[in-house]
Amino acid sequence: MGLKSDGWIKQMCLEKDMISPFVEQTSKGVVSYGLSSYGYDVRVGSDFKVFTNLNHALIDPKNFSQDSIIDIKAKDGYCIIPPNSFALADTIEVFKVPRDVLCICLGKSTYARCGIIVNVTPFEPEFVGNITIEISNTTPLPAKIYANEGIAQVLFLQGDEECLQSYKDKLGKYQNQSGITLPKVIKKS
């Protein structure tokens, strides 16, 4: 298994539509996004779900309540995440991960240096869809998140062979997600 370079990533995007829309690196005047040396910097969209305690909701991944979040549309090109708070957003890019590839997503250092932590779980082989991004503001201050600009970097690891069971094969519950997807647990039948 090895980390894949910008040449491989670009080829897979152009031939297999692995990332759509695909862009070359953009960095002047924005939080950078697009193709990088060994990865791809994804952009955050303009819709956010910010967690709130206004309704005294309990966070339960098996029974997630909409009472725990408020929907915010970025105004003037950004969203304010309250101090010591958490938000969900989604990527502009749609991924079609090949069967022999695992993607790992990491936060960008520009935001990390401001106390903004991005936590995204790996994208499994044959996952298809937008990515839901988890954003934590760990500071005691409000923080700006710029819509349509870079939020995280995706690294691509290609296996020596294809996996035996992909995310698609397992009928993954987040397969083909579009927009911000809230947590869910599939009920036993």
C-alpha cells in the first residue's frame, strides 16, 4: 500500500471521475483547495448545521434529534461557529473512491492554527458521495469558516490488491449521500 502522488490523483480524476468537480491547486487570497503534492484539498460548501443547546437536546447517535442543531447558510462568504462549539458541513466535491483505494482526511493547518479542528472518518473503497465534514471550534472565541474554500486535505492510499468487501458491497449507510448527512444507525430487522 502506498501514498499516491498528484500525477496519479489527476489521472484518476480525469479518467475515472474520482473527484468532481476537480480543480488544480488554488491558493491566492483563499484558504487553498484543489490538487496538492500527495492529496487533494476539499472545499466546504455554504450550508452548515451548528449544534446548539437551545432545546436541551441530548446527542444520541442511535436516535439523533434535529432539536440539537440549527441550519445556517453562509452569508457574505462565511459561517460563524460559536466558541467551544461544533458544526457539520459538506464538501463541494463528490467522491467516487476506487475499489483498491482508501482515503484519509485531515484538517488544514491554516484552520488548525486558529483552533479549528476538522474530523472526517476515512472514505472506504467504493464509497460514492459528498463528504460530511465535522468542524470543532476549540477556542473561547467565535470562528469564521469560509464557504467555497479549502477545509481539509484528502490523502489517497492504494492497496496492492482490491479489497474483498467494499463499502458498496456492505451497502454502507452513507453511500450516495448528498449534502450534510446526519448520524444514523440501521435498525435491526
